[in-house]
Amino acid sequence: MSSISVKNEKLDESEFFNIRQEIVSKWPTLNEVNLQEAINYHKGIPREKNLFDLISDAKKRGATIIYPRGGVALVDDQIKLLLHLQNYGGADYLPTTVDSYTRNESFDSARKGIEQSIKNGRSRLNGFPVVNHGVSGCRKIIEAIEVPAMLLPGTPSPCTAAEIAFGGGYTGLLGGGISDTIRFTKKMPLNEGIQNYQYVDRLVSYYGERGVKIHREHTGFLTGTLIPPAIAISIIVLDCLLAAKQGVKQYSLGIGQNLNIVQDVAALKTVPLICTKYLHRFGIEDMELPVGLHQWMGAFPPNEAEAVSVICLAAMIGLLGNATHMTTKTSHEAIGIPSLESNAFGLRTTKKIIKLLGNFSYPSDPRVDEEMYWIKREAESILDRVLEIGDGDPAVGANRGFEAGILDVPWAPNLCVANKVLPARDSSGAVRYLDTGDLPFPKDIKEFHLSKLKERAKKENTEVDIDLAIHDVTDIARSIIN
């Protein structure tokens, strides 16, 4: 366990600046961030390049907007990538995915990666080294594009990247203290990841209190492999409560899909209801909660035609579930880091689905209602117990919850996770619990999931055992033609 004791308390300004002093000492470019100067810079950025405003407007209109992932080593190449995604992909806002060295705050290694990229004439990093390029590099990007940009740090250590990105004009950041710690690290204590995101969210509110709106988004897909919706929603709610306490005013609830229309639509419709309920319990009623969809985060088929079919189904689910924004994937996911052309291809594919479906809405469906009923009961069973053992504090409850197995995430690498929960698909493709581990579910919930898996086993003349789960992990990626 970490020696850090973290509670859900807002950092006051003196504590915030004490932490900040340590953060900005980690690399020379961080000392270039002057918060007041950055605030003034943001106020000169056109409204149409502010992500908070873009998402707020889309939510009010009932529209679905899209963006991809993407990051390369050099500033000019990142601009080239983003302009292609903007002009040829039709992205409504643009990403900057951070490289692995920066995610681990190995800035000298990132520096060497930049040098090798210049020497070799191509990116030698798997993302954009935002801290090394500093505020000036970020502003060059922001001034070259016409739409908002969001940082995708992909780490439980996002403080340094956030400082540079916000200082450089980025108006959004993806990630959560609980979710990113358990899915990206093996040994980092959960307390440490929570504390890091408390700082980032306090930084967001510091800007907000001075008139600069910054969007925050959660990564609800977790490990991206057959995550039961209630588990994802429980962690989304806990991370949202932590962000709200620091003063964040807009927090997207990002759902990772399982490619089952009924269950995914039910999850998209349920997450804002549950999140609103628990925010109200904590006296918070002024937080915007747009819902985001992350297209399939599991293994993709290597065949390009089959990969496109996954993207099309993914896009349709987002529309039917009334997602405000959607993160797109590419037909080259199984091959390696996607090219800018394949990234734009995924955007255009999704955009066409949005246009074809138009204003179509999912009709009333008792199957969706039933899924919502079970998801709601499961998520609330977890959340109520977590808050109970945490004496009402979501930070304390999250730590104690993982220790007790009340919170659990399939396939998670972090040592704080029990990894007793085992998911598998039923005969319709919905994700069920093969093993609920120590999740605090009543008997009827466990029996419901087991009955669904027994139906599949009977249909396929097989057993309800771990082989179902092993098969399902790679099923979407499996080719339809041998």
C-alpha cells in the first residue's frame, strides 16, 4: 500500500501550488508555464476551438461528434497528421496521444526519441512528447488547426503533460485516477494515481475559476476486453465524484462498447442516470455530463474489410445510444500504429454512418429496458458498498474496495486488483459474469448471469467454464473465413 493517504477533499490554493512546485521542477520546459500568461492566451483563442463549448453545444443539439487518436514525435509531423484528420477525415476535434516515455515521465528518453526521429525522417516514438516540445510546440499546433484539440496522456502520471498542454492551448484531457492506475500500471499504488488526477482536476478548475473552460473525459473502457457495463460505470462514477470535488464542471462519461447493440445502448443510457444520482447525493448539481463512446477497444480482425464492419457496427451503436461524442478506430488496428490515411478512413466511415442514420432514434425496446435494470442494480450494489466501507469518501472507498474485491476489473495488471471476476458472452453476445468474484451482488443477480451463460452452453453443446471466456477474448478478431 502507498504511504500517501488520499481523501476526496479539494486542494486549496496553497497546497495546489506546493504540489505544482515539485511538478514543474521535473523538466526545463515545465518552468515555461506561467498560469496567468496561459489564461490570457486561452482567452484569445476563438470559441470554436474550445472543446468544452463544442461538446456542450453538441449535447444541446443532440448531435454526435467524432475524433480519433493519434500522435507522432515531431511538431511539424503532428500538425501534418492533425490537418489530414481535420481536412480529409472530417474530425470535429483533434487528438494528441502522448508517447510511452512521456507517460512514464522519462523525458530524457523522449528527447533521444525526438533526435532519432529527426535523423531517420520518421517518428521513432509512439506518440507526441508533449513535455519535451513545451508550450511553444503546443501553441504551434493549436494555431495551425481550426478545431479544438484534446490531450490523451494515457497514464496515471498526467500532471506534467497537463501543465504543458493546458499552457499551450489544449482545452481537453482524457483520463481518470482510478481507471488509469489499474489499467496502465502494475505496481503504482492506487492512492498515487488518484492524487495525480486530483492535481490535474484542480488545475482544470483553477483555469475554470479564471474564465477558461477545459473539458474532462473519462476512459470507461478500462482494459478494453469484455468489461461488464456495471463495472465500468462504477469506476466512472467514482472518478467523476473525485473530479467534481476538485471543481471540474464538464466531465464526459466514456463508455467502451462490447459490440452488442442492446447491452451497449443500455449502458450508454444508464451511465448518466447513475452518475447524476450519486453527484446529487454529494450535493453536486451543476456538472455537465455528456456521454462518450469509445469504439471497440478489443482485438481487431487483421482483414481490412472485416475491420471496417466492426467500425460500422461501433458507430451505429453510438448513434442509437445517443452518445454526444465518439472516439473512432481504424481498419489497421490489428496491424500496428495506424497511418494518417487509415485514421482518416475510420473517421469518414463513422461520419457516413452518422449521416445515414440521420435523426433515427432507438425505438422503445423491452430488451434495452431489461438490460438497464440489471446494469443499474449491479452498479448501485457496487457503489453503495464502496461508499459504505469508505465512510462516504469515494477515494477511501476505492482503495478499500479493491482490497476487498468489491471493486474488480477483468484482466487488469495492477496488483491492487483481485482479478477474480471473469466475463464471457451469452448467446446474444452480451457480456455476462462467468465468475462474480467478491462483487457485492445479491443472489438473483448472480443467478441471472449464470442462466444466460447456461443458455449459450446448451445451444453450443459445451460447458460453462473458463474456455468460454478464453474464446470470447479474441472472437471479434477471428476471421470469418479460414
